[in-house]
Amino acid sequence: MKKHQNILLALLVVVCMCITAPVAQAQKSKDFAGLARFAEKNAALAPVAKGEKRVVFLGNSITEGWMKHHKAFFEENKNYVNRGISGQTSEQFLLRFRSDVINLRPYKVIINVGTNDIAENTRPYNEDYTFGNIVSMVELARANKIKVVLSSVLPAAGFSWRKDMKDAPVKIEALNARIKAYAQKEKLPYIDYYTPMVYGEKRELNPAYTYDGVHPTAAGYEVMEKLVQEVLK
């Protein structure tokens, strides 16, 4: 009898886990786009002053990390607004584009996207889908009289959280070529982070500019900042 009770108890635990796991996951994904992340900061942001040329940096952890590893760039340029969220893909950018870009009334938006799409953070990678999201963001910006600056995906030989992926450099180069061609066709500024930061036969992010092969160090951000300033001057 006791043996049967133990078996029933074990089955009950398994059933509970099967029920609660999807619920917990659903709760975690309620804010899939991260709309709440900058809600308070966006509300507190002062209206654009007359003559001010606000620039929004829309991105993932590489953009978010800019504030951590080279905060001075944003402190010295008060009109620069960092809206990077770690782990995000192009579809999440698109979902929060109104709240984190359009509603802030910037003069320009710099879209730094692609790393996490290729790493398949939210779905299997499809270049057409990612590129389509980029085009949609450009069209939304233009409809709201916001100038767009596109940028390359940073080099990476691979991703620590996707060790099974062996063709990241090929995918990065292909997406970069497509973004650059689109920028030229649409007469949009394009920031090429890739060329001055790629290193060796593995086409990795130069070890002098990164601490993990994906995210820049302060030295890496300095390279990026010079390129940004060239486009924004």
C-alpha cells in the first residue's frame, strides 16, 4: 500500500510540474517585447527641445552594454538615448519600435540588430524574416519623419549559448551584405562596425575589442563610437 502511495505521489509531482512549467513560462513571456523595460524612463524623458537632435540607439545587449562599459559616450552626448535590451531579436525591436523610438520623437534612430536573430534566440534563423523586420522599422521611421541609420552586425566566430552553431560568420557576412545593399539603395547611412573589428581566418571579433567573442570592451566601443560620430556629424 505504501509503495502505491509513493508511486501516486511521484506521479502527482510530475503532473504538477507539467502544469506549472508552461504557466511560469507564459508569465515570463507576457512582456515578450520588453515594453515595460523603458516605460518609466520614456515617460520621464523631457520633450525634445527646440533645435535638439535626439538620437535613439536601438539594440540588444551590445547596445545595452555600451552604457556599462563606456557610459561616458552617452553622458557627453546628452541627446543620445540608449534603448538596448539584452537578448532581443529583430521581431522584438519591431514590437517596441513605437514606444522606444517613435514616441520619443528623435531626429535619428540607429538600428543595431542581427546578432540574436542569427543566434536563434527567439526562433530558427531566417535571413528574409530578419531583413523584413529591418525594412519594416525603416518604413515606420520614415512615416514618422525619423531619419534612419543602419549598421552591420558585429563579427563573431560563434556564440557561447549556441555552441552547436558552426556557420555564424557566414550568416553574419550575408546579412551585413544585404543590409549594406539596402542602405545604399535607399540612400541611408550605414555604419560598418564589421570591417575594422573582424579578425583572422575564423572571422571572429578581434580579441583586442571583446571579452567574450561577442560583446565589446571599452576599447571596442571606442572603435564603434568613432564610426557613429562620423555618420552623425
